[in-house]
Amino acid sequence: MLYPELMSPQQPAPKIQLTHAADYREGYANSVQVRVSLWDFLLLFGLINQTAADSVSISNFQGVYLSPQQAKALVNVLNQNVSQYEATFGEIKLEAHAAGPMIQ
């Protein structure tokens, strides 16, 4: 849950109803780039296409802006879920790239 500010020790957690907007969509991304400014974080989701050993293209299909507070809450939720995933399925190993910068 990304709304810890809605809960306090004195009040019970509100009931949250999730719905999908008319333009809701899901997609697969094997690339996420992060851009940061004073006011927000921009997550750019895309697909990597490597056509040759020395040629990679990234086609971004969705950008999502987050406030710094939402970005930090997202980090906490992702850390918790990755820990639970690894406890269930084993460690997630990231491949080291021998040459060049790692593209994420």
C-alpha cells in the first residue's frame, strides 16, 4: 500500500476501493529509467531491443511522474515485495555486464 499518510494510530485504516480508469493498460517493460528533479521523479518504462552486440535501442512507452514522497514509499513497497519473493523463490541475481555501462 502506498498511502501510509492515510493511517494514524487513532484512526482505523480506510477501506480502499481500486478501480481501473477507462484508459488503464498493462505492459511489460525490461527497461526502467529514472529522471529526478527537485519536484518529482519520472519513471520511463520501455522495451530494450538489441539487434547486434554493439547496438541497443530502447523504445519508451510510458512515463510516470511521482512525488518524492511517493517515490520513497514505492522504494519501501518494492523492497518488501522483493524480500518476500526471494524468501519464497530464492535470490534474484543480477547479471554483471562485462563491457560497457549497465542498461536498466
